[in-house]
Amino acid sequence: MNNNEIQIVAFNNPYPPDFGGAIDVYYKIKALKEIGVKIHLHIYYDDRNDVSGLTHLCESIYLYKKDAKITKHFSLLPYAVSSRISNELVDNLNKSEAPILFESVRTTGVLLHNQFNQKTAVRCHNIESDYSFGLFKSERNWIKKVAFLIEGCKFQYYESVLEKVDFLFTLSFHEQSYYKKKFVSKSVFLPVFHNSEKIESINGFGTYALYHGDLSVADNLRSAFFMISVFKDLNEPLIIASSTIIPALVNKIGAYKNISFQHIANKEQLDDLIQNAHINVLYSFQNSGTKLKVFTALYKGRHCILNKNMIDDPDILRHCDVVDNKNEYQMAIKRLFTKEFILNEERNAALKKYDSQGNASQLMKILG
């Protein structure tokens, strides 16, 4: 086997890298390319079929259309898995002796009835059953709510498929502990891959707090409403920013003079908002995975307030204000708006373990 090659099976098109899972996959590919690894990329997609930003990074790219038929919901397998099973993928994976990295448990359906001779690994983007149950709690639409509940139950049963792979790469300490207990020696902590290479935070004061996220995701929308409840009793200004416009949220925002909404049209606009905010406010109702927006806030922004559901790395949490409830959030906001931000070396040191090229080398060393 050539230990300078890898096959990656992506659960969705990682280009453009504009949401958490896509960011981890895209910048993993980029880091692997930078250390000289040849990448054969297999992509399950629905409407994201533009791979123009990937062709210069990969030796080959294969596309597989997700099977989104409604009947897939009635399978004993989770819908996220049953819609991503392809015989063509199996044939293409067997063309190479390079190890196979399945991005997310969602792409592992082909393992049920196939045995691969290559080393195999799964990048666990979260504990899928917990993620589905979290969406069940956050979702307001009852049809979707029931669907998420059923999906979570199916993932609890399906998870045993992970016995078939050689390694599990986790991205949070909580998930590392969970998978290590269930699958003993298979689990390896591999930090998230991201697009920040140096800290760009600006010393001094900003004039507003910022919450940003994809509001089409139930947890993010619920968190945005939580932020409104936090700031509605304060004088400090809050900007909620997203590329998704939710009329009910915008209407709610309109009732408060210190809260506004900005529609995000491009990455540059978001980066500018993050850099010029005095506080980046983050919150999640789901204890699943490591939220990549934490790193965006720490590499580009000033002060950061979050709860432990965002990230569980104690070295990172030391450089954030960690809160558990609305009252604690309000006290932290009032205090930090009077505190000048001054970047320190400890923040830089805490972020060093998230060096993408170093983690790409670690990945290939394990699979070699």
C-alpha cells in the first residue's frame, strides 16, 4: 500500500466550506494535499454538485447522488445512512489499495454487506443518535420532530457497524470518551480541521455583540431566540447574522431597539462582523461535536462567551467566558463590555493543537 494516498468518502460536498461538517472535511483535504498526500474523493450530494474548488486538491473525484426517495424513511436503517448506499462506490473504492476514511457514520452503509481489504476509519462528526435527539428537542414542526426521534432510535441500533472499521477519529473529548468505552481501542482523538492559520484578533473595544449561524438548523435557530431573550433586558447592542432569513425571528428582533439582523452575503462580510464585534456570543442546546464557530471567534474575534455544549476542551474554555444560563450570560455581557480586549500568548498556545497540517500528518501516520 502507498502510505501517501487516501480515499475519503464525504457525506456531502465539502465545497464551498460554509457549514461545520463541510469545513472539517474541506480543510482536512487541503491539509493532506499540503503535506503531499494524494486524495481520491468520493462525494454523496443532493443539490451541491460544484466541485470546482476541489479539483486542484484531489487526484480524482467521484460523485454519487443521494437516494432521497421517501421510501428510504421506512427502512430499518437511519435515513441519513439508507440514502447514502451505492454499489458504484464499492466498485470505485476497490480500485485502490489506499486506506478509506468514511466521513461521518452516515456514509458507512456500504460496510453492512461489503468487506474491504484496505484499512478503514470513520471520522465521527458527532454521536449521531445524540445529534438526532437534540434536533428532536429543538425542532418546532411536529412532523420533523417525530422524524428526528425515530432517526435517533435507528442510529442507536445501527452504531454497531463501527465494529467493522479499524479506527474511529473523534473531534471532542466527550465523544472520545463515549466511543472509547463502546469500541475500546479503536477511538483516537483528532482535533477539528479549520481555515484559520494565525490569530487576527484586534486589541481594543468593539461596539456590539455578535451571534451568527445557519438559522435553517433547528439548534441554531433556538439559540438565536435564546440570544434575544438574553439581550432584550440589556442596553448593549446585539447583531444576529445569518445567510438564512427566518421571518419569525426577524419580526421578533424588530421589537427591540438594541437588537438587529444582518443578512450575510459572503464570507468577507461575516469575517468583518466577527473581527469588529466586542463579544462573540455562542450557545448550543446540543452536546454534540465541537462547534467550528468557536475557532472562528477565537482566531478572528475579541471576547467570547459560550456554554460547554460548544466545545469541551479545557484549554480552549480558559480563554472564553463559560456560562450555563440566561442570568450568567447577562452578567458576563455587562462585565465584558467594560473590559478592553488584549490578546495574550496563552490564547495562541491553546490553539496550537488545532494545527491542520500537524493533524493531517497524525491521520496518515495512524492509517499508514
